[in-house]
Amino acid sequence: MAGEEFVVTPWKVEGVVDYDRLIERFGTQPISDELMERLLRAAGERHHLLTRRIFFSHRDLDKVLDDWEAGRGFFLYTGRGPSGPMHIGHIIPFYFTKWLQDRFGVNVYIQLTDDEKFLEEERGLSLEETRRWAYENALDIAAVGFDPDKTFIFQDTEYIGNIYPLALKVARKINFSWVRAVFGFNHQTNIGMTFYPAIQIVPSLFEKRRCLIPAAIDQDPYWRIQRDIAESLGYYKTAAIHSKFLPPLTGPTGKMSASKPESAIYLSEDPKSVRKKIWQAYSGGQPTKELHRKLGGNPDVDVAYQWLYYFFEPDDRKVEQLREDYRAGKILSGEMKEILIEKVTKFLEEHQARREEAEEKLRLYKYEGKLAKEMWGKTYE
């Protein structure tokens, strides 16, 4: 299975992803032990998404730390394509982005690309639907708890008048042959999609200092283009730190998808639904209890264990003990799932409670907070 071909684009992830090959294919850099320790020292705190190499690849992370250590600072930019309700795989990078903001005290810009999701014709969404999902998704993002004075959440169709002048400057630097080669556009691609990369690049130019983008690695093609044109516009090449994909519940291939509800757990789901989905998740165990006790299971493909390792069990000693016990047959697949059910249920209860209070915070993030006021009406050079 590991030898099979895989596909990773901004719109599609298929197959068993070989992350070492993906680094070579995209031309990024693995996060070395030395760079990892340097980042953790600067942050003053360890984070298992880093130490377990869930965030595993980068562009110019070393230069971000150079800037930080020299007092020049940096800022963060990430986003969400609002095509439907958010699931756990969507929200984890936002929790990591908040950790970076907390540790470094930097500004965060979060783009809601309702325009892009409307232009993706395969999804068949109306503009009204993508605009509505942008608001719903923004509430989930606000529930993460970013600093309102240092965070600006904006929706493209609402804020386009402010970013359009800079988007035009970006667009004039990019020809059709270039975006066709990077994104695979063809003669049937609508012209909105061919212009859209210019819009997604703009937030990386919101400040005249280096931008760091925490995101899944499938979004990297946008930043390859940005890095080729930024300096000609008088800005820094953006830096990026890339994450792996949280495995879908259905097995170790691809990623969770809104088109396959059984593959994901959504942020709005209740405990009964969480239990049902996790109980049906792909297992690395043996067909019978007796065989499992004798032969043990494979935690590398067991979805419940992988979710615990990826995010839901931050204690390294506990997660390693779970791995050893599962391999030895001391823990059954059902017991591993019960551990995950408890943790996911608690996580969702806490997130949903914060979401109920998120509307007030959302007003601060969108145009009323300190950073939003500084950005609103800003004229770009």
C-alpha cells in the first residue's frame, strides 16, 4: 500500500501519502532536529504537534526565527475554504496557530475564501451558500480563542474592496501558463479560478515583515507562486510550516472529506454520533479477540490510535504506552476506540460551549478589534 501512487493538490488528497516523497515533489524542507529545538526554545514551550512531526515540513522557518531573534518579528496567516461544516481535521491547524500566537504574541490574519468555494464548480455551491458557511465556520474559528486585539478574520466577498488593489498588482505578475502548470488548470477552467490565486496570496503581504503560514501541505502551491513574486512587489517571501493530514475514519488513505460524512467527525456532532462513528472506524486489530491477544495490532494503521497520536493524547509517555500495549495485544481495538471516544467527546463539548459565546468575539475579530480597525480601509502602497 505504501508503494501506491498518491495525489496531493489544494483540492484533492488521494492514496497513502508518502510525506518524504511529497517534500521532494513540492521542493520543501523537512524540519530538522536542530530547527525543531530552536523553534521550541524560542516558543518557551513544547508542543506535541511539533515534537511528533505532525508539522513536518517548512519553507524559511529558519528565517522566521532569525527575524524573531533580531527583533523584527513576524506575522501569521492561515484560512478556511467554507464549503460546509468544519470537522476536527479542519480545526486542529487553528489550535496550533493559536499556540503560535500565544507563544510569540504576533498578529494573525484568517481568510475565509467564500469566493473560491463558489468558483469550484465541482462542488456546485451557490454564492449564498458559501457566504453562509463562511459565517458558520468563522464562529468555530472564533471559538478557538485567538487574541481579539491581534486577530483579523475576514471574508473575501466582504473585504474584497480593500484587498483588490494589491490583488491586481499580484495578478499582473502571474501569467496563465504559470498557474496552469502549478494548479493543473485547463481550457475548461473558469476564469475566476485562474484569478483566484492572486487573492489568496494577498494576506501574506498584509505587513512589511515576514509571514509564517501554518497549514496542511496541500496548500503549498499558492506559496510557491508568492515566493517568486513577493520581493518584486517590495515584500518578504512568505514562510510556511506544513502539517500532515489527520487520517479519515474510513482508513489510512487520503484525508477527511465533507463529501464523505462517514470519514469525519464534525464539530457540531453529539456524543452518540461520535461514539457510533469512532466505533466503526478502521482498525489495525486482528479479526478476533483471541488472535489480537496473541498477535497484537498495528497502531500505524489503526485510526483510533492515530487520532490519539496526532492530537488527542498530548502526553508522550501515555501515547507510547498505548502503542506498545496495542502491539503486544494488551489493549484491544475496542478499548483503544473507547479511549478516543472519551477524549473527542470532551473536546467537542468544550469547543461547542465556546462556540455558543463566539458571536461576540467574532464581532471583535471582524472589523471591531484593534487589529481589524487598523486593517479596515487600509490603502496598500
